[in-house]
Amino acid sequence: MNRREMAKLYSEMSPDRLSIIKAEDEIEEFLETVKEAIVLDREVKFPRRGIFEILTRKPRVVANPVTKEQMTIYPKKIIKFRASKKIK
């Protein structure tokens, strides 16, 4: 499902029958709020739905498949979503 399809579904489900553009704006605002909350608290919990959290990947050494040269992949932070047992 892409963003436009999600906005269309959201506009159909809303009691106010929003336009697709207004629905996209509301979805974007929600996602920005979640991003800011994750940065502040390192995790955001939605009861009975799941948890968004920041994980730090460890550095590792890999080989270039063409030249067989060893390369280091540096540590980075990623956002992970863990679904609750009720969703699974």
C-alpha cells in the first residue's frame, strides 16, 4: 500500500469524509510526531498494537564480492517496529 492508497482509505474511514489531500496531510503530521517522539524517548508504545524503538547496529567487517577487499560497515541507528501479540 502506498501513501496515496493509505490516504484514500483513511479519508473513507473518517467520519468527516476528508479529501485525499487533507488525509495525506494528517498522515504526514502523525508520522512527523512519531519521529519526534522516538528521537526524544527512544521508543513509542501503542497499547495492543506495538512498539517503535531505536536500535543501534554493531559495526561489522564484510568482503566486497567483486574485489574480495575487506570493508568496515560502521554502526548506525535504525527504527524497528515490534507488533504486539494481539496483532500477530
